[in-house]
Amino acid sequence: MPPPQGRGIAGPGDDPFAAPADPMPCFRILHVSTGNVCRSPITERLHRHALQERLGSPQAVRGCGLLVESAGTWGHEGAPMEAHAATVLADYGADPAGFIGRELLDEHVIRADLVLTATRDHRAQVISMGHSAGLRTFTLKEFNRLVRAIDPATLPAPDPDLPDSGLVERARALVGAAAALRGWLLAPNPESDEVYDPYGAPITFFRSIGDEINRALDPVVTALTGVPAPA
């Protein structure tokens, strides 16, 4: 499938998670699966929802500098997410509205500060695109495992004198620490780093995948923000 022309990173618009119009420090998180209609949309929107829960409002999320997006290695360009995926998001109170599928392009990888993939194959595909992506590309579950081993006290807190920088410095330090741990903290088995594709499956399987993704994201969002999940 040839890559579509003229597609770029989401613009500012009304989306609090899109890139701001004015230059400011930002940290782009890219979630990658195959079609960008099931796993990566669920992960993107759950991640956005979790950030909003931790930080308190869409405006606070926009100001923090963390931008969350997704794409697919064989993405259904312009397609909506699968109906079951939207249902799963609604189960968690996350917003599925306005989602549009994207084919993974070089520019997405180039601009991403952290790439979180559904599977090891997706990770390999991202790295094969080049752009020095190896040290910032992990499977979601791999990153979860590494993040849980990092002492949050070693991560920088946002500078109150530089509110526009938000949590960017902390996020960059987190990725560096996770990359340093990768060779030392291995998965108990390779399959434990996979999030399997629910495409074409019944809603019960979609919900089980949604639960896996939500549990994998929880410590990641806590580490990124320094704010634990609400009780």
C-alpha cells in the first residue's frame, strides 16, 4: 500500500491534545498498531482520558506539553475506529469522537519522542523505518514493565517557573531511563509483551483487550505526570 500524500501530524484545531499553534516544548507519544482502527485508537484515547483525569482538565493537558497520537503500519487511512473499539472507550468514559485512522509515515516517527506499539512486530517495523527510533520505541507492555522499575524520585518535576514546559523534561528523562533498563529487565516470556489484535472478534474480546491496555497504561501515565490514578 503506497503511503498517502499530504498527511501530517494533527493540527491545533479545538483538540486539547493536538499540537499548539504557538511554538512551545512538547513531547509526542505515538501509539502504533496494524490498522489504526482497534488497538491503537483504544490506547490513544484511553491515554488521553487518563491524562485528563490526572491533570484535571483538557486545558491543563494542553498546557502540559504531552501530545498523544496514533497510526497504523497498514493503517486504514481516513477510516473511523471499529464500533467495538468505540464501545470499549465509552465503557471507560473516554471519548471516541472524531477519530480518523492514519497510515504510519516517516514524519510520524521522526516527530515522536516516544513510540509505544501493540506488538514486537510493530516495534520492529517502526525501528526498520530508521530515524534513530530504537531507543524511543517500545511495546506498550514492555514500557510498562520498565517504567515500574524506575524510581519516580529520580525523574525531574516540572519547573514552576516554566509552565509552558509542562512535563516534557520529565517525560524525556523517563524514556531515557527506560531505554537504559531494557537490556537488564527482560520479559518473563516474549508473549507477555504482546497486545493481540481484536479485529473481527466479539465485543467480549475487545473488552478484554481494553482492560489489558488500560492496566498497561496506568503506571505509564502515573510516571509521566507524577500523579497517581484517582481512587
